[in-house]
Amino acid sequence: MRTLIVEDDPLLGDALATGLRQLGHVVDWFRQGQQATASLAATAYDAVVLDLGLPGDDGMVCLTRWRAQGVSLPVLILTARDGVDQRIAGLDAGADDYLVKPITIDELAARLRALVRRSAGRSQVVWQHGELEYDPASKRVRWQHQPVDLTRHELALLEALLAQPQRVLSKDTLQEKLYDWREEGPESNTLEVHVHRLRKKIHPAIVRTVRGVGYALGAGEAVS
Ligand code: CA
């Protein structure tokens, strides 16, 4: 999943970005609300981690603006230990959850998984698509009960397709789920390479090509 972090504290921001990347998130980290707002308008994020105390527009101002603009994706706010009023105001302004600093990466990641699950209307912890199983917590993939070993980018691609099983996703949207702003602009055909590998490692029909548009999740059964 692609996660936006807005945190002005350099040590905490770096720890959050590094920790979530190690857990397979594609992460963009901004220290200011204005930059985050601009990136949010241009990128297909799955969730936002928002510090409330920020220079310039603070987190509450950003959150209120995003919700007024119709941004519906899950937002988790980070607050200080004594900030109970802030937490209430944050939830009332449209936050979906909060964590009190100091936080642990594992708890943050678990909360984000729960938020994304809820926003997708999913109650199942392990995602199932026919004979394919994906556990977003452990990042384990099984096909016909056998483990499938995928790279970070292949996993991100599969996760993006499984997250919206009914939709055709454009190549641009999928690229956004695979690479953050720091990474080198990927070669134009890398997405195709990842699609090819998913088909090879799982089965040929697992990804459907929609010519001129992009890709969609394909069959969950190995039909011959
Ligand atoms: Ca802060």
C-alpha cells in the first residue's frame, strides 16, 4: 500500500518512513501540510499518517481541508500524550483513528491495515480470491495452498489489484502503488515485467490486460 506520512520531527518522520518501508509500504514523507496536500491531490494513496503539530498549516487545518475537498481515504492522527482535546477534535474533524506518541511501527502498521480493511468494506483479515490467499500482515501469498515467493514490487502490484478486485486500474495508478517519489523514475516497461512475473509465479490468468486502459485482477482459479 502507498502511505503518506506528514510529520515535521525529522527523527520520528524518518523512523516512520523507514519502518513502514521495511514492512512493504510505498511511503512518501513530507514535513509540511502544504506539500502533503499537493501530493495527496496527485497520488493514489491508501492511507495517511498525520501529525497534528506542524509548522504552517497544522494537521487539523489540513485534515479539515481534505475532508471538505471530499478526500475520503483513511487518516490516522499522531498526538501528544496530554492531547486528549486534540484527539477529540481530530476525530471530529474526520480522522479515522489516532495513536499517542511514542508509537511503535508494528502498532502503526496494524492500525493502518485495519483502517484500510474497514474502508474497503472487508471483514476478512486474509484476503481470498479463488485459490489465491494474501495475508497483508505477514505479506504471505499462497496459491492452491502453496506459498508463492514474490518480490516487494510484485507484492505491491498484487495487493493493489486485490484491493480493488472489480476495477480496471490504469498503468499510472499502478505505478503509483509501486514506487514513491524518491525512487528513480521506473523504466516504462517495468510494470509489464512485474505483471509478467505475477502471471508466471501464480498463473497466467491472474492479471487481466485491458487494452488501452491498464490491468485488472483476473481469474482466481486455474482454468485451462
Ligand atoms: Ca510535530
